[in-house]
Amino acid sequence: MASISSYVSNSHYCPRWKYDVFLSFRGEDTRDTIAGYLYERLTRRGIITFQDNKRLEHGDSIPKELSKAIKDSQVALVIFSKNYATSRWCLDELVKIMECANEENEKTIIPVFYGVDATDVRYQSKSFAETFAKHELKYKDDDEGMQKVQRWRTALTVAANLKGYVFPNGVESDCIERIVDDISSKCKTSVSYSHKVMGIDTQIEKVESLLEMEIDDVQIVWICGMGGVGKTTIANAIYNKLLSSKFKDACFLEGIKENKHRMYSLQNILLSKLLGEKENCVNNKEEGRSLMARRFRFKKVLLVLDDIDHRDQLDYLAGDLCWFGKGSRIIATTRDKRLIRNSVLHEVETLLDRDAIKLFNQYAFMENVPDECFENLTLEIISHAKGHPLALKVWGSLLYKKDIIVWRSALDRIRENSGSEIIENLKISYDGLEPNEQEMFLDIACFFRGKEKEKVMQILESCDFPAEYGLSVLIDKSLVFISDHNKIQMHDLIQDMGQYIVKMQKHPGERSRLWKTEDVKEVMVDNMVSRLNNTLLSNF
């Protein structure tokens, strides 16, 4: 293995935008019409859209979280309606949007004129003139207020001069689709992971070639490999790329393994995403399979089935290629090669030494060339990871800013577990947490993965945990992350590690946490509830 300093990465990748679209609109005018339709179509296309659903227009300025959402969005979609200018909140939003556009050349603003003429917005005439007369009357003795009114006028004029879309007579579905297509092409949708995994581009290209997009047949491609090696990352990258260029109807279906006893709930998600069916339209998996086989036949879809661990899951979610319309593509990921029968397969390779060093450096040194005294330790740690991306990421995060004594201690633990399952090696990161942080981590692994951050924080704080601080530590250690929809997430293998720690208390009645229905039933039958330390959470 070569010297580590020669491989320090010069490109620290972070996603440029948190949101694809910020949707600005006057709620009373448009929430249940054009704004609602646009939001629904954008999200169905996988375009991450910020919509302020808790809008309470009080106070003199928009809150910090809205300002941040504007700044973190690639496209601002502004819907001008008859009463838009009556809302000082909307006008302040527009000023902030225009300021961000001036600061960041990459931000795009798309105006939509809904039941108003662009010239009325541009010159503040007709209903806009009446509204601004009231604003000026309100602030006539306030110099700062009058300056604000002038900023509103300028923002309206500049925005209305931009190329946009006109809805003179209500909502038109064709125009909605054109807007969504326009935004889809502008948002070069990127892979949703916080650091680009080294060496993954070649594997993405291999899977793309196996999909054979040039032919009209229905194709399924499997991505197979050990946990944490990058299967989901590859599938996600391809999904986003094809979604923006080849498919209008698509679904990335996660949580398959966790919902294997509730297949109909996953079928409902597919029917909702791909057909626009209401939620909970089927009540059992046989009904769902029958409905999907009938309704998908003439629909070209892109479907990703992530983390399949039993053949039945494929049978009930994509039972036969004849279910789907011509040109459809299905990507399935699994750790178990035995599930794959007569299908195209890509086996994910572990990282080459060069890429492994670069990835570890990103997390352990944040791109700074390490002291020579760390070099040999680093090379040995990397050799024990055997090119496993998740191990490199977690170990690097664990050792960031730690002194050489901690590094040597961690390496001793890694040596002890040499040849063990990767979960045992990842457990080193758990052992490095404070007791409260360990408890938080186990709660998230057993109960709260995929749940809204705000609700989880409330529950943890009610248990006297320093929740915000603890969460920040877990994020820094690469054990959890916050998704685009503000939900707490973790890698499958990290969750497996947390649940493995709890399961080491062999009998369910002696465990600190129960999350599986069968374990809860066993404990109830054995009348051992009083021996549990933590509350059982089943329907959160």
C-alpha cells in the first residue's frame, strides 16, 4: 500500500442544495389549487420540494428556517396570485429569494402567474396597486417601512420580468407538466449522500450498461453485496439520474426487510406513487398483487426495491415482468445472492486501496495531511477495513481529532476483532460513546429510524436525555444522519449493529428494548413485563 499522504483527497464533496425547489405562494389563494397540484407532481417525480405547511404569518419578518430553506434550494417557484401582495410575509420571502439569486448565480427563479397578468405584477397595477396603496399608508410615517415597501416593489418588478408560466383561466394540467419537466431538467438531481464514495462511478456505469436503456423490453437488474458496501448508494444514484431524463413515474421503495410481514403496506406505497391511488387502497398482499398486475401493464415505470432478503418480497412487489409496461426498469438490491434466479446481476466490489485511503482521510483528517506518526496506524486500520466503505467512514469519524493514544487503542480493538463480522468491528464506534449517547443510539436503532426528528427529540428529552447534543454527537460519529425530509436515518448495517447489542441479552424478557412483535408476545406470555427497563414502543 502506498504512502497515505500521496492519496489525500483534494475534493471534499457536499451536496450543493438541500432542496430542489422552494415553493412560494399565497396560501389562501392557491394552497388547494395550483400550489397543491404542483407540490404533488414535483414530489411524485422525486423532486425534493420545500413547502411551508405550518405557515403562521405573524411578526415582522420570516423565520430563520424559511430563510435557510430559500438559501438551500436550487429553484424558487413563485406563484403570483391576485392576493399575493396582500401578504407581507410573501413579499419578504420574495425579497429574500431575489437576494439569494443575486448572491448565487446557480439559483433559478421561475414565476407563475395564476389568474393575474404579468404586467400587473411588474408595474404593481390593478389589484397590486390597491394593495400597495394600503402598504404605503401603513408605513407613511416610518422611513424603514417605506424602504421595505420599495424593496417589495423592486422584487416584484425583477421577478415579473423573468421567463415564467401563465395560468389565466385556472389550473391546466398540460402547463403543470411543462413546469415540472422544466424544473426536472434544471435540477441536476444528485445522489443523496453526504460524501461521495470513492471509486463508485465505475460501478454506477456498469449497472447502467446492464439496464440496456436503449431496448424496449422490461428489465430487472440485481445489485448484490455485503451490508455497507454501497448497494443503496449505487441504486440511488442511478434512480436520480434516470428519473430526471427517462421516467416520469418512479418509486424508490425502502424498508422492505423491516416490512416483510406487512407487504400490503409496501404495495400501497407503490400504487400511490405510480398510479396516484389513495393511500391504503388494498388490505392484503394477494389483493395488492392482483391490482398491480392489472394496473401497471401499460405504464413505463422505474422501480427500485432496496434491501430484499426473501424471494416472496420480490414476488409480491414485482412478481412478473409482464406486470409492467414496455421500457420499464426494476433495480433490486440484496445481500443474499441465493435469491437471484436467471437475472442480470452486478456484484458490488469493495474499494481499491487508493480509494479506501481517500475515503478514510475525508473522515479522519478532513483532508489535512496527517502527521507522519499517524501514517502507519492509518495504513493498518485501512487494511483491516478490507475496502469496506462503511467501516472506513465510521472508523475515520471515530478517530477524528483524537490523539495517538486513542488511535493505538482503537487499532488494538480492531486487531482483536480481525476476522469477525463487520458488525463486531463497527461496535468500536458505539463503545466510544458516553452512556447517555449509547442509550440514545440504541433507542434510535430499535425504535426511531425513519421517524420525524422533532417528534423523536421530544420523546428523548422527556426521558431526560440531552437530545440535541446527543444527536449532534451521533451525527459527527457517522452513526446517524438527518434525511432531506427531516427524519432521523441510519445505515442498515449501523441499525443491525445497534439491535445486535440489545440482542446480546439473550432472553427477550431481559432485554432493555423490544421492537419485534414476536418478542413482545413471548414476554407477555411469560409474564415477564416487569423485568423490562424501557417502555415498549410499537406504534410510534
